[in-house]
Amino acid sequence: MVKMWGLFDAYLNEQIEYILSQTDEKLGIESFTKTGLSLPAWSDRGHYTSGEFAYVYPVHTGMITLPILRYVDTVYENDLNKYRESATRFLAASGEALAIHNQDELWVDFSDTEGFYIGHPYGEGLVSEAGKIGIPNRISVYLAAAGLYDKLTTSHTYDERIEKSLNYFKNSLFKYDGEFDSYYWSYWEEQNIQKPWEDISHAAVTVYGIHILHEEVGYSVFTEEDFEKIANNIPKIIKDDSSSIQMRKYIHKRSDEEKVYYNLAENPYYYDVFRWSFLGVYNESVFDALERVYKKINIEEMNPNTRLSSIASFLYAKEKTESIKW
């Protein structure tokens, strides 16, 4: 254990320090083009608008700060005092980044029990989410990071909005598929118009944020039974009845789709089913289903980053499940 944390001290702390040195504020660049704002977060540098407009997305703030906050949580939970000073600095910096998206004008109450975040108004016409209700995958991981921040600071900065957001997910976006005993959901609803069902890649991000809030922060809006129904998407995504395996693109058939399942050449999300492996902690048949897919495909065709992260997630979830048994 001491040797392992020595490696963390030498490598992980260094990496986090570097990431926190690359905020717009530290680099002196605009967070939103032509606003003069230089904030303690990470803009996309115009990546999604062909360089026309920089924007700070809550999903990126969440994805960057969530692993940092999970590290801080590990340090605090295990009384690793050698790393506490740096962990406390990392916690404060993460809090500054998260606060950027938690403004009253960036929140909408739908009812007494439901609400959701909207995008920053900057970039209208160039940024699809500017001033509009956020979509699940762009908010879910942000909520997870915010929930961990509340836990670590013993504050209640985000808890009401997290609770309302989870209620919105569960009560307004999630639908039930009786054939697979599973849930599926849309990107968002607007004026009672149902938007398209999420693709299986972004849907994994949505579920992951909800999973972290349940497992590591303690929110109970989604129950163990709900997560079992979410996990039942894995056999729904995979069509494994021939020598070649086909995959869905979306977690439910869209009205404009002529078919449901696609081969690798037809499906840009073909390998993203492996990103769902963390749900094996709720239903161990997930591991069996994914193992069968691993055996039938050529994993060398996968992007190396996708391959390594997917296998690591699979092994972590399986090990966690085994440890719970003992």
C-alpha cells in the first residue's frame, strides 16, 4: 500500500497539478469568446465550433474534476495525511470550477421536485446548448462531481439541485421497455416534445454520473432495482445470435431507423457497450454478456485508449463485485 501511494504521490499529484495549471484563468485566455471572461475552468478552445467560439461545457468541467475529487475522497477516507495538503488544494480548485455552472440564471425549476441546468447564454447560434435545457450526458457527470464536492466539504451547495435533476431524469426522461425489463431515455424533453433516444455512447456517460451519485455520494432517487433495469440494456444493445455480433446505435429504436442492429462498419458506437461494464455490480450477467463479446471480436481493432479503459473498467467492476461477496 505504501509503495502504491508513493507512485500516486510522484505521478498522480503531478498530473493533477498540471491539469489545474491549464485553466483559462491560469493561461489568461477567454473562456467564452468576446466576453473578456477568463475563468478557473477549461474551455473547449473553439473545438466544437471550428474555432469560432470557445465555450466552457459543464460536462467537461465534470469529467475533469470528477477523477480529481475521487482521489481527494480516497485521501480523506483513508487518512492519508501525507497527501492531505495537496488534496485540499485540489478540492478548492475543483469547487471553483464547478461553481461556474451553478448560477441561479443557469437553473430552471420545472416543479417543486424537478429542475435542471441550462447552458451559458454565450454563443447563441454557434453553441447548440447555449441558453437551452442541458441534455443528460452533459449534466450527469457534472452532478456527480458536484455531489462529491458537497460530500467532501460537508456543505449542501448542490444537494437540492442534484435531487431535482435526478427526479427529472427518472420521472420525465426515463421510459420502461417491457420486452427487456429495461429503461431507456431521451436526450431531453422540450415543450412536451420527446427528443430522440440517446446513443449508447453518451447514454453510458449519463448512467455513470447517476451511478457515482448513488454509490459514492449516497443519493437514493435511483434504487438498486432501477440500476438493474438500466443494466438490462446490455443484452438489449447486443445481438449475439450468429458468428458476427451486431450492436444497437441507440438505447431504443428511433423512428427514423430502418433497422435496430448494426455491424462494425455501420456503427460508430459499436464498441461503446464495453463502457457499460460498471453496471455489473448490479447484475453479474453483464460480465458474462461482455465476456462473450470480447471473445468474438478482434479487440486489436479497437482504439487503444478505448480498449485499455474498457478492460480496466470491466476488471475493476468485477473485482468490486467479488469483494462484496466476501
